[in-house]
Amino acid sequence: MSLLRTTTFALSWVVMIGAPRAATADSSATPSEIHGRVGDPVSPQQLPAVPDRDEVAPAESRPSRAEHAASSAAFLPFTIGASTDSTYGKALSGYDGSRRAFVYEGAADAHVAGGLSVRAGYSSADLSGHASALLGGRLQLLSQKRQGFDLALGLFYLPQGIDGEGLVRASLLVGGQIDRVALLGSVSYGQDPEGDDHHAELSAASLFRATPELLLGADVRARALVFSSDEKHDGATEPVFDLAAGPVAHYVLGPIVLTSEVGASALAMRGPHGSIRPTIGMQYGLLSLFSAGFAL
């Protein structure tokens, strides 16, 4: 009995000592020891998945409202864009060397619903040389997202056109973007309410997005009094054609867009009939314009 008790006691003592050591050995085992012995080759399936650097594409930042409006011709001095999804305003001033005069313009364009936007403003750069208010709107028919380019119709009214008469002008506007380049243009026809003065206007522009904040390009406009049967123009000296063109730059600063254009302008003046002056006289000069605008 004493021998049995002694043997049992010795076995119990060995178990009590060996159990903590085994637990400590298991808890300190490395991951490679858990899945296999140290030094054994590790299969690719056992390695954690690491994404390839080439597969991780940086998220592209969406353009701000001001950047989008600028690339859609919202702040160009001469060309009006076909896109109507932006609400913005701008104030422009500068010097037109062919007119020998300072020019100015203020306008606001608001998106109403769908493809409809309305515009109101005041400008000193009408072909007649008279400052005049501007009222009108645009209706966008096609969009860059759906059809690949923008197309819109515009209808504008200048309460004071030639010799204080009103001028109604209809426009067809088109534009599109290819990568970082935007191409825009418009053709317009206008006449006074009496229907005896007929005007035509062409404009075109291009913009290249050099950086998200800087857009570079060119803006051109040509306007002409195509035909007039109004007798009150006889014996008067008046402008019948003008051209303005030059490189343009937009700088986007938050919601603010600063624009400058420096180029050249030309103005054709028709003298009074029967005078010693030529019927058509051309004037040329330097064009320098600056504007500040904002987008909502």
C-alpha cells in the first residue's frame, strides 16, 4: 500500500510540473510553427494577399462647380457655351483699341430646370456702340454625357440696339470636350422689331485644361450688320462690322474664376453717303479684357 501511494504521488507531481511548461510552449509558438515546422517551405496559399501597387488606382477628384463652369465657356468674354447646368455671374472690363473706348459688361446666368437657363445683364459692347441691357435664355437639347456633345438654342433681347431700337437675336450653340480640350462655338441671327435691320454673329473658342486651376485657350467673335433697309441710316456714320480675337486664360480660385484676354480688334465704319469720306473705313487696335466671376 505504501508503495502504491508513493508511486501515485510521484506521477501526480510529474503531471503538475509538466502541464504549465507545455502550455507555455504552445502559447509562444510562432505562426510558422503552428502551420508547420520551422524551416519548412511556405506555400503561396499561406502568405497574406498583398495588393499590387499597379492595381491600386488613385481616386480621381471631381471638378468643382467653378472648374466645370469655366470649362463650359461660362466666363469667356465672347463665346456663350451650350451647357446650361451651371449658375454663375461675372463682371468684365477692359479697353477696345478699335473703338478707342473702355468696355464693360455684367451678366448673371441661372439654371432653372432641366435644360433651361435664363440670363440677364448689361453691356457696353453692342455693335451700335450704345450700352444696352441683355435679357434672354438658353434651352439645352443635347448633352455631353448622353450624346457626346452639347447643343442648345438661345433667344436674347437687347432693349437698345441700333439707334435705340430693340434687337431680337436667336442663337445656335454647340460645344464638346475631348479629354482636357473643350471646343465651343455659336452662330446667331438678329433683327429689330420692325424687321429692317439684320445682324449676324459668329463666335468660337477653345480651352485646354493645363491644371485643375488653370485653363488656356482662345476666344474669337465677329459681328456684322448684314442688311438694312431703314432710311434713317442714310447720311449717318456707324459701325457695320467688328472682329475681336485673342488668347484667353482662366484661373480658378475656389468659387472665383479670374479671366484675362489680350489680343486685337478691328472695326469697320460706314460713312455718310455723298461725303468725301470713304464709305467703309477700318479701325484697328489692341484688345485687353479682364473679368472676375463666381459659380454657385
